[in-house]
Amino acid sequence: MTTPAVVAPIVEGHGEVNAVRELVTRIAAEFCGTWADVAQPFRLDSGKMRKPEELAKAIRFQAARVQGPGGVLVLRDGDDNDITCPVELARQLAPAHGLVPVPVEIVIAKHEYEAWFLAAAESLRSHPAVKDDAVAPDRPEARRGAKSQLEGMMQESYKETLHQAKFSAVMDLRAAAEGSRSFRRMVHAVELLLGQV
């Protein structure tokens, strides 16, 4: 029996700790037809995430959890004012060559993780907190404020720690990929770490 690949995430927010596990497991099953062993996510707040030495420490810590196939997944919001291009931001965050012996994939959600929910808004209607007429905007990643847009589709206040993992469990991943370029990048990153590409 082959050892499942381990994906060891690094995230910014408290809500993302549980949400990323749900999301990576679902992407592995639905896009790769396989199981991913998702290690305990390492939460690195946004201030530390922006310090190369702190991020490098977190990457080394998570890399130690990957003893076979797999690698480290760094997931953060692309809400910086100084760098508006997710690709450029990911390039800047990439660890120094040889820092760890496992692959590291950087994913920048443009502008926020919640933009992925907007891209798949219709599928969130199955959750009782979301209104029955929720509809994905034409360009879910076009502007900041995804959380407030999402809250406008809800019957209650949006709370990352309460809703992020639950929405990640019910969202239509293919709709999110169709409507969000940064979500397609997330899918590709998981595929790479699982050796599916």
C-alpha cells in the first residue's frame, strides 16, 4: 500500500485552520481522485506572514511533517496595497532554493479567501446561513471586500471561525475554479503537491 501524500499548510487566519483541511481534502478527492493527508495547519498571522524570516521558520517546521510524498502549502490573502499581482506576491514569498527538501507551493487568494465563496455562491444556498437567491458576481475577484459582499448574501453576520470551514465543505469546487483564477491556482498547487501533474 502506498503512503498518501502529506500536505502541510501554513495559513493566516483562525478560520482558515479548519477550512484549508476541508478544502485540500476535497480538491484531492474531486480533482485528483485520491486521498491527501492534511497535516495540522500552522497559523502565521498576517504580520509575521509578511516577514521572510518568520515565513521561512514556519516552512521549515511544516516541511518536517512531510516524511514522504507531499509538501508545504502556503495560503494567504492577496490584500496587500503595495503588490496587487498575486503571481508577483507569490514569487516574493517563495522560499530560498534548498531551504527545505520538500516542494513548497505558494497560493495567493485574490483578494481574500472569501472571493472563492463568491465564485461559487449559488452552491452555498444549501447552507442555512445563506439566502436562497445568492448569486455569484460576474467578477468575484475584481475588487476588495469579498467578506462584506458575502455577508450581503447571508441571513446572519459572516464569521470566519464559524462559516469558513462549513462553506468550504459545501461550495461547488468546479464553479469556484471556473470563476476564480486564484482558486484554479489553489487546485493546481494541490495537484502538484500530490504528484498528480
